[in-house]
Amino acid sequence: MIRYLSYQDSTKNGIPVAKEQEQYPLSSSQYRIWILSQFEEGSIAYNMSGLNTIEGDFDENIFQETFQEILERHEILRASIKTNNDGEVYQSIKSSSDFIPSLTYKDYRDKSTAEIQEIVKASFVAPFDFENDDLIRISVFRTEDNKRLLIISIHHIICDGWSMGILVREFMTIYQSKINRSSYALPKLAIQYKDYAVWQQNDLNSVGQNKQEKYWLSLFDGEIPVLDFPTNRNRPLVKTYNGKRIRRSFNEQVYKKFNSLCLQHEGTVFIGLLTVLNTLLYRYTKQTDIIVGTPVAGRDSVDLENQIGCYINTLALRNVFQESVSFQELFGQIKQSTLASFENQTYPFDSLVKKLNLKHDTSRSVLFDVMLVLQNTNKENSSAENSGNKDQGDFKIEEKVLSKFDMTFNFEEIDSALDVAVEYNTDIFDEAAIDRVLDHFESIMNVVSQSPENPISQIDYLSISEKEHLVSMFDNSNVSYPSDVTIIDIFEEQALKYPDNIAVVFGNDRLTYKELNEASNQLGSYLREQYQTAADDLICINMRPGIRMVISILGILKSGAGYVPINADFP
């Protein structure tokens, strides 16, 4: 869906070639990544990496020729990001003759697999110096006589997932063709990334972009919601990127029914997953104004299809709904709002953030904390092409996971199956909590596929074991209490131990143990003095539930009498 919609607003007249100059502007996506990379935690969060195997004979000269040809073909790989005397950030492109590529060859046949794995992992997270370093590093590690690992490390500011696939594919095409002495032809590039960046910045003031700007500012008019998703630990004051990833394959029958539901309601799987995610977030938070981020390719011109560069844009998909809405009604609502957002997808996310002038919260991502991604692939063309495969036969890399958001749901349709990999921030979530989130996600998919007409507030997504746990947690009938003390004695003991703890809550009202004890003591004393209450006396309580009722029960018991509750609605 993302790729399809990306072409609906194609630039008919093409992107013009920019005038040659020493300083070129950053694109909006580049500028946002540059800002985030200035923070210590974000310095390596936007590293991208790829791992591939080269088997058979290896020709170092041909390999260097191949890399040089790639560098000449894609200028952005020769870029550096600098700051001028006025404090303006720009990109500078070195000529291919002046650019000395960062190529490393190592013979690691004497090292163990574990040692090589650690070296590869370290190369993935080595930081880039924007002003002084190449923003792409290529290493070749010889691990066996006829086997080598090709490691590509590149910064997101000059590349995206689509670009990584292009880079690996073109590199291997050129290298193998040269080795086999066969001809090859790559698509002609009409422009370079710097031309796109200049065009994009000039286009921000166009009629079309002004129209899109009005759409987004209207969507985010008023108070911006902050998702209050329950966490296992307090959120750090400054956002961190420490992460972990959980992978899961959904039940094929559940996914098949869910896919049919989406088709019945004339929507895509993406719309369905987004609706389930909104439902899940609502059930966890009781919030009905929710923002979820999603990436778009940003290649809305045919000139960009075979380009390497950071073209990706982010859409903040906001949906406001009623608690009483059914899943199928919410599906229709989200379908309409999502299509409207995709129709305005070329407006840069960074420009929206600037226009909204949001209050800076260092503990969170801007505008949203949850991201949803859907890739449509097949088994022969898996997501490894987009992100660089980290597993090569028996050689597996357990890469360091950096979580840019609280949670990122990476869904992948592989033929007729649906897989998901959830990246989450380990400073606020435990693995067990994310496991439950996935359990609940799949449960909601299953339930709505059978009864989409039910209100989302009534969807039963808890497992049998979770229900049994809740019942046992709140069923204290098996708890033993001392037989020689009264309920008043037990209460006053708690009040003495924890005087400042909250004892009772009703709506916005609350009392500590100390306050509740003092209030009930006053009522008990009053009843004894005014009515000489004694054992076997019964006092009726005719009032609606609230804090006053709790005070009354304890006060009557402290006076020595018993209480008789009466339904306040009875005549």
C-alpha cells in the first residue's frame, strides 16, 4: 500500500538538476536525522548495516573497481555533513577523484567464529563523524579459504531501507559481471540526491505544499495527546535508545480470516493492522485520541526509483474516536483518515514539527511513541534486501538493537503469512510485557475477524490463564486472618504502619490511612456519646457508594454497633 500510494502523486515534470555549488541544503529528513544524531544516545541509533557472503575466488582489484563505480554512480555516498560559519548545516559532495573510499580488508581465518562475530558487531555500532568521516564504510573479512564476509556500514542520513537494497544489488551485479567478464546495464540516473534536496526545499513554498501543510496543521489543531501506555519502569528523563527485538509468526488461520475481513470492508491489511493497534492502545490506556507513526518511501517521482539517499518520510496518523464505536466502524474511520494522510504524504515531517512548535519533552519522541511498519515481500525477496541480512548460513550476528521509539511494530507479509518483529525500549519495558502485548494483538485480530460489529470497549482479548490470574489475585477468600482480633484492629494496625499510604479512592477523592482512621474515630466517638451505642445495636447506612460510606462503616464498627447497608435507590 505504501509503495502504491507513493506513486499516486508522482512529479510529472521530473526533478531539475541543481546548479553546481559547494554547499547544498539538507533534505528535511536529513535535517531531522542530523538533529537527533547530535545527542549522545542518538549518535549510533541511525547507523545502518548489511552483511553478505562472497564465496569462491575473490579479486581485490575488481572489488575496488566495483566500489569506485558505485561511488561515481551515486554522489550521495561521497557526501559529508558540515556546518558553515553562520551555523547553517549543509552537505558537501567530494568529486570521485578526490574521494578516498573507506575500504578495509582483513584475513580472519585464524580467528574463531565468536571472535569474528564480535568484530562485526563492533563495526555496526561504530559512530560516524559527519564532518570528517566517510558516511559509508565497507569491510571484507576473509573467514575461510574461499569465503568472505562483506560488511556495509552506512549512516541513515545518506541512505534508507530501499537504498540499502539498491546498494547491495548493484554492488553484487557489477562485481559478478566483472568477475565473469560479462556485460551489465544499470538504470540511468537522471538526477542525484543533492538535486532532490534543493528541489524539495524550494518546493516547500509551492501551492501544493501549502495545501498539504494546511491539512496537517488542521489535523493537529488543539491539544496534542501523549500516549500514557503502562510501562514496567519509570521513563528516563532523557530519551534512551536501548532496545531489544521480539519476533513472532501469527497463526495462519487467524491471519487468513483477518485478511478476508479487511477485503470485505474494502481496505488493506495495513488499515486493518492500524485499526487493531489503535484498539489495543485504547484498551491499555482508555485514550480515544491516538497518534501512530508510519514511514513512507518518499519516492514520489519516477526519477527516484533507483536512487540511493534518505528519501523516507514519516506520517503521524492521528485518529479520534468514541469508546462505543465498533471495530468495523473504527476500520472505516481509520481507512478514510489514513487515505487522506497518504494523499498529503510529501509534506515533510520535520516541517510539521517545526510549525506545531511543540513543547520539548526530552524523555519522549516527538509527536508519537509507537510506530507501525508493513512490508510486502515473498520468500525469495525477503526483508534482508531492504535492511541487510545479518544471518549468513551458520554465521549469525546478534546485533545491538537500538529502539528509536517506545515500540515499533514491524509487520511483514511473506506470501500468505504474517510475521512481526517488535522493537522496544528496554529501559521502560520488560520482555514479558511485550510478549503480552503481542498475545493481545493477535487475540484482538482473532476476535474482530469473527465479530467485527462488537464495540471495541467490549472486545475480550485476555487469555484464559490471564483471567484465572486476575480472579486469583482479587479473590482473597483463602487468606487467613488472626482469630483473636477484629477487622478494626487489623485496619488500625495498617494505619499505624502506613499512615501516608492511600487507603481509599473514589473518583477524584482519596484518603490516606491516617485520614480515614481519624475520620472514622470521630464518627465512632460521636455515636457513642450521643446515642450510647453498644454491642448488638444496628445502624442503617442509606447512602450512595463513596468515601463517606467507608467512613460510616468503620465509624459504626468503632462505636461498637453493627451496620445495615440499605440500597439508596429503594423507595
